[in-house]
Amino acid sequence: MSDRPARPDSPPAAVPKASTGSEPRSSATSTSAGRRTPGTRIEALERQSMLGQARLAAREYGAQARFWRRPYARTQPLTASAIAPVWITTYPASVITPDGQSVLAALGDPVLWSALSSIGIRAIHTGPTKLAGGLTGGVQSPTVDGSFDRIGFDTDPTYGTQDEFKAISRMAAAHNAVVIDDVIPSHTGKGPDFELALARHADWPGLYHMVEIDEADWELLPDLPAGEDAVNLTGPVVDALVDREYIVGHLQRVIFFEPGVKETDWSATGPVTGVDGQVRRWVYLHYFKAGQPSLNWLDPSFAAQQLVAGDAMHSLDVLGARGLRLDANGFLGIERRPGEPAWSESHPLSVTGNQLLGGLIRKAGGFSFQELNLTVDDIAAMSGGGADLSYDFITRPAYHHALVSGDVAFLRLMLRTVHEHEIDPASLIHALQNHDELTLELVHFWTLHADDVFTLGDQTWQGRTLRTFIRETMYEALSGPRAEYNLKFVTNGVSCTTASVITAALGYEDVSLLDEEQIARVRQGHLLLVMYNAFQPGVFALSGWDLVGALPLPAESVAHLMEEGDTRWINRGAYDLIDAAPDATHSREGIPRATNLYGPITTQLQDPDSFVSRLKRLLAIREAYGIAASRQILIPETVAAGLLVMVHELPNGGGAQITALNFSGEPVAEALELPGVAGGPVVDLVEESVAADFEEGGMLRIDLAPLEGRLLRIVHALPT
């Protein structure tokens, strides 16, 4: 989730022009101040609404043979990774463009795609680019969460046009790549759909998890602050509403908790006059920000399913996307539990909802992935029939911990936890930086497994104690006096870039004065993280920030965006991948240009020692040996604390591939047992040479410099 700033010079957002046909009409609606407006306003809102557009579009899909040509009940991770084994993730607000060029036009630039294709990138995840924000009384307000508060299916003109998005899909296809778009099944923004729900028009109230409060109980609700359309409820008010059986109560955790801003997941509206002339106040659920009302996935209207399905089909059939991210898809079910917080995570309704949505996307010829920062149990449960791929929140904090501490014990624990929960690593998206913070919530050890005992090295830990230890280690190493350029993000984690994680791990307290030798060490650490993520089964993803080696923005340069505590803006600096606008100091959205250590990718491709050129070589090896479709068979113990070894069975009888990584600042020399691995020549995949011979049951010697990795292959069935 993320905010983006409003552009004062942005044109007003286009209004979707679909008609809802025979949907019911009512005579009046209102604003939150209680002012009624003519019935024609209701008709306009219906035409603009996503639910109305989805219902209209659904009429075209009935009885089509197309939907019966593909299997859909089970996830298909290998099919998805074969289509898109390597991704670049972009963040529209951070893309620097030349004057007069839109963000979407820039992302479809032939020069950019020539460079991306050369590197080995086979997919682009654009990030959300559809209409987002709010709509009150016909006036649109800007997004409150980086376009993750969707209010329409049309492309946001801030980013470009629908035709420009389609052009990206066509340009990607010309380079054997695909486009990945976003669907947000858990919530919307406060657009036409929410306004119709507040007006109690037709079945729109069933779209949201919202409750009408009897006027006799309005005394429980706080007044609205000046200029606001809702007010967050305090804990005691939530308790009072629970006692009067209005709402299910406190959730298992408050995401984005910030005192005085968001203390609970419930907010109240002011008085709203409905289509029937009655004045009401509503209380509604929002797992995230107040501008993101939660959808109700179990209402007799089944309106939420209709809206989200329509959004998915629009991305696939109109925009030409092949993949879809299901954002915040683990928060579809909520249920009251007497005497304890509401059941708001690990709920079966989330599994059911994702099965429906994932199945529909597969029936239509696409694939999907989920960003599910919950327990490993949840990821396993929702991976059977929902999204085809899952973002690797399991080992992501752990590999950063290995880099910071020089000890891979926690990382090895999490890699083995993947297998213990019968999750295939080939179904995971192993990623470097994204637009969010480096999350350190460690939900697995916070909730379901808080009381379980885990062994780490020669110590045993309760889950909650292990979580505290890891979090304290990371906070101390990555923020505060040691690395003031990184910032804590509420209670979730640390706002940082991949490059600034590495600088902190290397002990660089001032990143404004890095010399060439220090930058080379950062690059070495960055390539080590590439090897970890890319040389195991599944999808490998990296960001534009990774490609240029972006550092965090100075906090004061984005202070106006962090007034409510959202420090993630420092890790979203603007970048220019192909040096298209070398003199630009900001993106079109007003984000300052980040200092980058590596430079534009077009320049890097001319230097064989650059980060991008070495990345290109690694990705070529990954593709040649089918690493994405390999099977992880062994994660052996090691003597050296910083040495991680992963062993994979290559497809088509290709032998065993070994990823050996030294996360420490000390050299490593070790002989490893590889039980069950057949013997044969040991080939260094980077050097393209025979490095040794391995006999089954014997020992394999690993020698690594600090922050160095080796990629080996034991070739079976060859003469010795």
C-alpha cells in the first residue's frame, strides 16, 4: 500500500462512461453534510460506478466457449513462471519522463524495452494506474494510497491514457514479455460506489462492510473534524458499538497504526441523507486507510464479487494484461468471536474468495499472484486454488537479516519452513525492493505460532521472543544513529532501498560521500541478493530502484508527504531508467529524483562490470538452465555462520544446481556433504568451466570471499 501526492496541475480524472441499463433508479442522493441532490445525480453515479460497469460488461461473457478451454480449479505456478520468469516492478509516481510524455508512454518506450529485453526481463508490473481517490458531490479528490483506492476502471489521466496502456502490452509482446496489472479485492476508494452505498441506493450498501447506526446511538460517535468526511473511532467507542451489537469489534491487528490518525480499523461518517430522504450515520470497516472502505464478501447481493470480477476482466480483455496482482487479498472475511478480537485473518472466506477470483482469471487465460503478508500457514492454505504465485514474504525479512547479521540461521529456518508447510518454492516470487517498506512484522511468529518453540543455531526460542529478537536486530542495524538515511515505518518495518540496506550492513553511516570502492562493495552485496533470489525455483522480481541503485531520499525533501507518519516516501525516489530526461529533478508526480549509484540501464549495458551487465549475465544463466522450474531438494547445514547453500534438481535431467552464498564479511572455506546428490563433474556456471569432480557420498568444497556467491552444477551421466 502506498500514498502518492496530488499534482496541482493534473487534469481532472476522466469519468467512466458505461451505462448500467436496467439497474434501479432512485430519486435523490446527498453529500456527507446531508444536502440532497436531484435523481439525475444517482443515474450519473450508477454510470460511473465500478459495480454498474461490471454488471454491464458481464452481459457480454455468457455462454462463451473461451471459458471452458483451460483448467482453472488448481493453481498453475509453473505455467505462470514460464510465461514471466523475471519481472520488473515499477511505481508510476516515481517514473521520470521527458516534458510532454506521460508515464504510460514512457513505460512503452521502444528504447526502454530494447534494454529490458536485453537484460532478460520478461514482464513488467506497472503498479495500479486506474482511477483512484474519492468523489464527493461530483468533485474528485486525489488518491490517499498510491492508487490502491480504486474508484473506476478507466486509466487515471495523471498517468496517461488507456490506449497508452494497451501500447505497453503490445510493446511487451514484441519482446516476448507480458504486462501485469492490479486488482484489489479487499477494498475500493471513496468513489461513486461508496457514495451510492452511503445514499442507501439499491444494493450498493451490501458492497461494503458498513453498518447504519441508530440515531439514538449517535451520541457514541465523535463529531467529524473540520473538512473531513469521516472520523476514526477510538478503542472505547469500538467497544461500545460491540456491546450494542453493531460491529464485530477490534481486528487481530491494526495495520498502519498511528496514534491520533488510525487507532482502530473503524471510522464513522457524518450525517448523510439517503435516497429515501432519511438522514443516517454509518460506521464502516477499513483494514488500511480511512479512504479505503472494505468490501463485504458475504452479502446476499454478492456485489463485491461482481465488482472485482469486472475489474479483473477489464484488465485482461481491455488493457491486454496477462497477469494480475491480487492486492490485500487475505482480508476478505471477518467474523465476531466472543471474548477475543474478531476473526479477521486466516478466515476461510478469504480462501473461498481467492479461489473464485483466481479460477476466473485462469479461465480467461491469465495468471495471478498475491502479496500475502500473513502466516506461512495462510500462504499455504490460499495457494491451493487461489493465486498462482505468492510474493515471498516468508524469506524476504530473513535474507535481509542474513546480510545485516552475517548469520544465515534465521534464513535457513525460514527456507525449511517453506517446505514444512508444503509450499513449493517454485510458486513464490523472490523479490528485491518494491514500493513498500522492508516489512518486519513477522506475522508467522506474532500470531499463530507465538507460543511455538523454534531452534535457531544452538538456542531455542518461543515464536514471539524470536520475533522480538529479529526485529530489534534489524531496527538497530538499519535505522537510528547507524543509518539515519533509513527510517522506521510505524510498527511495520523500515523504509529503505535495497542499496541502503546494503550500505547499512556495510557500516556506511553517510551515503552522500561514497567513493568508488565503497560503491563497488554495495554492488557486490546487491549481486549477492540477486543470486539468492534468482537462483532458486520460482519468479525473480526487481524494481527500477534496484536497476539504478537508488538511495533513499532525504526526509526533508518529502516531509509534506510524511505528515501522517508514512515514511515510505523516502524509498520511492524518482528514477530515469534510460536517461530520457537527464535534467529533470522530479517525476511528473513531484517526487524528487533519487541519488543512484549505478546510473541509467542504457549506460550500464555498455560497461561489462556494471550492475546491470552482470545481472544480465546471471539472468542468461538462469534462463539457460531452467532455474525457475527447478525443484529445491536440499538446504544443508553449514559450519560457517554466513554460508547458505541451496541445492536444486534441474528440469529435464539437467543435474543438480548449487547456489552457494557468503552473507558474511569473512572468507568461507568449507567442505559440504550433499546426501542423495549423484556424482559428476562440477561446473562453474559463471566461469563456464569444470571446477572439480564430485563423487556421490563425498564432499564438495566451497571457497567464497566476503559477500561472494558461486553458482555450480553437478552434471550427471557424463564420462569422467
